Amino acid sequence: MEASNLDQLKAQAQVLIPFFKTLVEELGKDKAIEISRKAMKNFYCDIGRQINMFYPGNPIEKTSALTPYYATGNALEYQDLTNTEDTYEYKVTACKYAEYYKELGEPELGYLFVCEGDFMIAEGISPELELTRTNTIMQGAEFCDFCYKLKK
């Protein structure tokens, strides 16, 4: 049986959090964040490129098809708001990814390692795909608002 995305994230966190804390001790917080973002960008953009290769349709169709995967195992409760040829908007009202990082006392690292990845995946799927998000549960908001649009 394949591990869910949430299970994979939990396993990654067990390595990433102590690794990040060691980077902070050795290099300082700003440098640790810079290095982590660079590594995460490579990782998440690669995921986006794989999605682009294996999912059919335009970038919006690929993104909307992917959302249920991230919600597998009740990891997310979400509501689609708009799903057209050039826009996909949805609202996440419950997030077990955020719950997990909050249980660990590390929501800031959860945002760095999980939430920022959404932008990088979009970039990897297509340079024509733009993500806008103003709220995240990980940062204490009541919901996450996702708006993917094709650049014009």
C-alpha cells in the first residue's frame, strides 16, 4: 500500500525539522531559510514538471485534478469555488497538514516546507500558471484561499 501524501509529509517533517534547526544553529535563521527555500524549490518544481508530463489537459485542468489527491484520507476539507478553462479557485476549511505542524509546535516551518511548495509546484507545472493565496490555516487563518489563473 502506498503512503498518502499526508503520511509522506509527516515522514519528511521528521527529517526536515531537525535538519533545519541544525542549519539555524550553524548558519543563522535567515541563511537556513534561504537554503531551505532553494532546496524546496528544486523539489517542488520537479513535482510540478512531473504533474505536467503525466496529467492531461491545460495547467488549470491539471491543478484541479490534483487537489483531490492532496485531500486523500481527509487531509483537506475544501470547496471548489470557480473551475473554468483559465481559473481554478477553491477554499480549504480544514487542513491536517497544518494540524500536524501545529501539534509539533512548528507552524512557521510547516508554512516553509508545505505551503510555499504550492507556488513552486504551480511554477513547475507551467510558467503560464499563477497562484494567488492571501490566507493559510498554517499561519492561523480560518481558511486557505487558492486562486490559480492562466497568465494572459
